[in-house]
Amino acid sequence: MTGGSTYENQVNIAHSFINKIVERYKDTRLGRQELYAEVLEDNPGALWKRDELDDHRVLKSPDLKRIVVAIDPSATTAGDEAGIIVAGIDSTGQGYVLDDLSLQASPHTWATAAIVGYHKYKGDRIVAETNNGGEMVELTLRTIDTTIPYTGIHASRGKLTRAEPIAALYEQGKIHHVGSFPGLEDELCEWVPGMASPNRMDALVWALTELMLGDYNVETLPGLYK
């Protein structure tokens, strides 16, 4: 199978057409397929669907009443990526994913990236999973900036239990991606319960749980699955 992007053929296409198509379809699933020749298929068992992400995608967020940076840490430079997601919530309870700062790097480097994101987006708090790293996460962050508001979260529930309520909020149209985040969206739409969960997805779940669910218990969330 061979493929070629629209841009490889742009010398044969009117500039006005290129500009119109790019403006209409950039940052969408259809755009990734039609402009960049990517083959995107949903995993039938995945909790997230690409069409749902596209249907509620926005180019700009409204004023947000709270913004957090969530970290799913990596303990070593050569290990998994550190998931770093910036998200916010508006006055009506709608959630917005603002940025994906995930990277494979040393603890000092990913901690720096998270703090830079915190200041860039004028965040209210940094939250991080402490199962992998424990006190190391907070200590690393505070060697860079001692003033950050920080909350460590210990994951006591299984990944499926944590992810399902967030996926339900997406299905209800309550979460919006501000622009496109291909790495994160691929993880969401390819992860099936039972698989090891990827770091960007975990960080997203922590961010949106902090903003929209708090210290939740799935059994006591009336109306969540309506």
C-alpha cells in the first residue's frame, strides 16, 4: 500500500482550493485522512471514538474558571513517556483539553515542561499520579518551582473504573479538544480495557477527574450515564 498527502500534489492544485480545504478540515479526523493520507480506524472495543472527538472539537475555549496540569510520571529517561495534559472547565461545567505536553525525558525535564505549561496557561494546580515515583514527583517539581499548588493522587481504583466516567463525559458532549492532539487521540481511540493504559490517556483522565468529578465514586454519580 502506498500513500501521498495533498501537499505532495499541491503544484497541480489551485492555491485557493488548498487554502479552503485546509481551513475547513485541519485538526479533524477527516483532515488527517484526506490531507495527510493517514489510515485511521477505531478499535471496536475502545471507550473513545474519533467521530465523537471531532464532533465536539473547538478552535478556541471560552473563559475558564479552573485549569489544571496533570502528570502521569515516568521515573527514568529511557522509560515510558511522561503524560502531561493541560485541561480546564468553564462556568457551565464543560471541559476543555488545552494542550498535550507529553514527552519522553528525565524527571527534571518533564517536571520543567509541566511547570512551564502551568504558567503558560495560568493554571490553578498541578496534579500527578504517585503510584510510580511517590514523593519523587513532588520533590522534582519543587526543585524547579517551590510555589506551585500540587496534589498527589494515589490510584487505588483500576484503570477501567477511572477511565469509564471520563469516556462517558465525552460521549455526552461535555469534553472539547481545543485543536487537535494526534498522539493523545490515537491512544484514546486504540486503548481497550485490559490493555496497559498509555501515559497521555492516564494524564487526561487525572486532569478531567480533578476538574469534573473530584473524589468520585462511580456508583454514586447520578445521571452520569444518562
